[in-house]
Amino acid sequence: MDLSKILSISGKPGLYETLAQTKNGLVVASLTDGKKFTAFSHEKISSMEEISIYTTDEDRPLKEVLKAIFEKQNGEKALSHKSSAAELKAFFKETVPDYDEDNVYVSDIKKVVNWYNTLVEHEVLNFDEDENAKEDSVEEDNVDSTEESKE
């Protein structure tokens, strides 16, 4: 799953997919309605790969948080981002038990839950690819070490 092409644009609701790069910004398409437009370089654009969540130890990449929610929900949608603050906090605590409650606000949790539901709805989340890539790299390492031992 490549979240680097999925973007959040400050001031605009929802998530967007990168289609092309222009001289002044990016051509993007909304995941919800498919409308295309140019997101200019002066706008605050964040790739899903760059976002992380504060935890008590170290920051956790959003991809790991989304994977934890995906596994907890068995690939189904999570509760609504419009749920009560108490429900959202309880859900997030079950999913990311070590999240920093002082620095992660309810608005952040709402955003993550909304993003997760949008990504599931549009079938963007696919963690099987990540597992296959890990297995392939392990197999390559084993082949390399076997070849080195023969020499």
C-alpha cells in the first residue's frame, strides 16, 4: 500500500490522490467524488506517509495506526468520526494503547477515523502488499547469504 500518493490538503475536506505534478503544484483527484483540480505549492499539503501520531514512546507512523485499526475492524469501517468524544477516545485507546493523550486531541482522532473510513470505502488500504514485500526481501536476504557462504 502506497500512502505517499494520498494527500490531505489543509482547508479542504477529505483525501486526495496525486495524479500528476505541475510547475506550480500537483494535479489531484478527490477520493470522495473524483473531481480533479490543481493543489498549488503554497497550500499546506501532507502526504499520508509523512503523518505520524504522538505516543508515549516515539511517534508512530499513520500507516501503522491505520493497519492497527484495519486489523481490529477486520477490514471493515470503524465507528463514525461524528461519534462522541468519549467513544472516539475509547476506540483509539483500544487501537493505539500508547497514544499520548495530552498531545493527541479528539479532533486528531476524528480526522484519523474519518481518513480510515474513507480509505476503506475506496479500497485503498491493502496491507497484503506490505507483507509480500517483506517476505520477498527476507527471501532475497536468504539467497544473498547462501551465495556468499558458497564463495
